[in-house]
Amino acid sequence: MWQFFQSLRAALRFRDYHPQPVSVASATRWMKQFDKEDRRLAWDLLDKVIYLSEQNTKKILLHQNKVLMANLAKAGLPPKKLIYLQTDDAGSSSPMMLGMLRNAAGLEQQGCKMLDGRDSLGINDTTKKLEEGAIIYVDDFVGTGDQFDKARTFAMQSVVGSFSEFLLVPSICEEGYARLTNLGVTVYSGHIHAKAERPLHENSHLMQGPAKDRLIAICKGIRPRIGLGYENLATMVVLYRNAPNSIPAILRGSDKQAPFYGLFPRFKDLPVKKS
């Protein structure tokens, strides 16, 4: 009975996860993969997931953007001087977050500019006309900041004039926050993901001793090279539309979801559907 209620809690809490819906059946399937003595450990880890639903994600972006625009207005920068930049390919997280924010906040109606970070000519032409303003990057999650740094470096090569840089993001790891700060990018985020919040990270004391060691061993058995996620970040933030590649393998599952079935696979982890 306890296991059923745990599965029901998971299904209700993560019900809008897109890549693979979380249901009572899928949560039960996930749990039954573990040895009986490991199941409570797995549920304990799942309880520590920081889940951002679509509603929460939109709420954070809207609030942080409102604060940012107000601060920029005080500094003499009206909406027509603001450039919102997506930093990834179409269909990935950055364009989706920017689209959500653009529609919900009516950015274009206010005179803000919307650009693609790969559009060198568009960035060059727009910044040349404005001469000064703010460039606002939008994304859903930042881990180490590696991907963001590469996209930013490429985009800034085309910027002409004096432009301050900002990032709007629902959640960012403390490692990424420090890196972006050093780059001169001001971060507006609803959540800074500390190492201490990540039970399987070496700097966290949320889990200790044999329990932590056992879960880490399971993760490495599922994905030997990245059992604790990209750069061993062991992050616990999961967003409704996709999980970061930095979450522990015990949550993400195996490639193609075999042999280990994860509750939060990324789109690329799902098996190819037969036509």
C-alpha cells in the first residue's frame, strides 16, 4: 500500500512532464527495478527533486522579467532598447522559453526586439541602429554555463555599440551563476541550485554514508561515464519539458530506456518509435 501511495504522489507531482508522462503505472515500473532494500532510498531521492511545472516556469520568467524591465527603465532603457535573444536551435529550450515569455508578457507589443543568437546579420543590424541597450538571454536551466558561454561568445561577435547583458532563467546552478557573473552577465533567476541541495553531490550532506554510496553505485551502473550527470553535477532540478543532462542516471534512465527505465528521460533517451 505504501508503494502505491508513493507512485500516486509521483504521478500527481510530475503529471505534466512531457517527454514521457509520469503515471502511477510508470512510477511503479520505475520502483520495481530496484532491489527491495533499495526502494526506500530511491523514493527518498525522488522526494528531493526540485520540479518546475509549466505554470511555475512561466510564473518565474514573468516575475523576473518584470523586475528586470523595471530596473532597466530606471536606468534609462525603455523596452525599445531591449533585445531578447534565444541561444539554441529551434525546438530546444531557449526558443521555447523566449516564446513563452514573449507571448505572456507581450514583449513585441511593448517594442522589444526578438532575435536568434545565430543570426549574426540581424544582431549586427539591430545593435547598430540602437547603439545602446540591453541584451537579454532567455533559457530554462543553466548548469556549468559551458553551452551558454559558447552561444554568447558567438552572438557577441556581431554586437555593435554599448549593451549590458542579462540572463532570464528559472533555475541556475551555483557553478553557472559564478561563471556568468565573471563574464559580466547579470542573472535574474527564481532559483540558484546549490550543491548542498543535491543529495548525490560530494559537497552535499542531504544523504551520507552507505545510503549515498549505494545510490551513486546504482547510477554508475546505469550510465558508467555520466552516472551523476554532466560534469558530475548531480543536479536535482527537473523542468516540465525536459530534464537537464546533469541529473543522476537513476532518475534519467538508460539510453533508449533499456535496460533501466527512468522517470525523467530526456527526449533523446526515448526509444525510436516504429512507423
